[in-house]
Amino acid sequence: MANAEPHLRDHAYTSFTRKLLDRDIEPGQIVSQRELVALTGMPLGAIREMIPRLEADGLIETVPKRGLKVLSIDLNLIRNAFQLRRIIEREAFERFCEEGSDDEIEKMVEDHRSIREEALKGVDAELLARAQHMDWAFHDHVIDALGNELISNVHRVNAIKIRLIRNADTRMLPELVVSVLDEHLAVIYALQARNRARTVSAIHAHIDSAKRRALSL
């Protein structure tokens, strides 16, 4: 069989991770290659070629005579994922504290304050979606500002694992919107002051808050 085109492999990977995050594929589930074809709508060749990447990223493992086992959520994964997050984000936020532009940081302040003001009046599905998008985009932006593709790729895979943890959980739930935005603002104000120690303390406090929710599993 001819190799699948690179864009098909990438599309298959993106489709798989989207289905995983949407819970169309469950953590710990056993699936076959044919089932993945049906779930993702991608050709079998692309599915077969994405599997080594999924295995390397720790998102699936091959179980002999059974199929492909999707990543399971357990305490070990939670601890490891959040430890990795602390390591990556400490480096990223320290660097951004030194090199991030005043305009970028001011835009972060404005965006967070705006959504916070709306959230104080009530949180509907549309506002929740915007707040969640801003939450993830905030971290992605600072990490990507390192200009290190290896770190950005590791961060994105780790973020998928963290976003799979659903209990009282790492998503921004309606009742958590204001408190999560306040945690972000503590980080952003430290960035604005160009205070590295305060920035690191604030980002670690934010990460630890999400970890505590996850460990309530």
C-alpha cells in the first residue's frame, strides 16, 4: 500500500485528537483501525500512518490481539502531566516577562478584564466558550513566544492529556470563570511589572489550582 499523503496523516491525527477531546473516543477505550476509519472519516492508510505518532505521544498503545488502547486517565498521568506543565511554563513565562512586548501584555489585561466584567453579570454557554478559548490561547501564546518548536509540540500533546482530565476538573466551568480569570490576571500583572519571581509564583499557583481540581478524582 502506498504511503498516505503527509496532509492526510496530519488530518487523521487532528481528527483523532478532536474526537478524543469531544469524548467520541473515551480514555481507556479499545479501538480497531477500522473503527478509527469510521470515527475520523479518514482512509485506512492515513490511520495506519498516524498510529506511530499517537504511540510516540502516549495517546494510544497497541495491545496484542485486542487492538489499540486509548490513553487512560489515572493519578500517575495527572501528576506527570502537571509536573511537565510546571517545567515548561516556568521557562516560558520567565522569558515572556523579559521579552514580551508592552502591547501584548496590555492586550492580555484588556481581554481578561473585559470577559471578567461580563462573567460577573452571568455566564452563558457563549461566554464560557470564549473564556475557555482565551484561557488555552493565553498559555499557547506565551509558550510559542519561546520560538522553540520542540517545546511547543511537547506542550500541545501534554495539553491534550490535561484537557482529558474531567472531574471537577481542568476545564473552565461556569462557576470557575471569574476565579480562573483572576489567576490569569495575577500572572499578567506580574508580567506587566516585569517581576520574574512574582510571575513564576503566580503561574505556579494557577497550575497548582488546576491540579488540585484534577486530583479530586
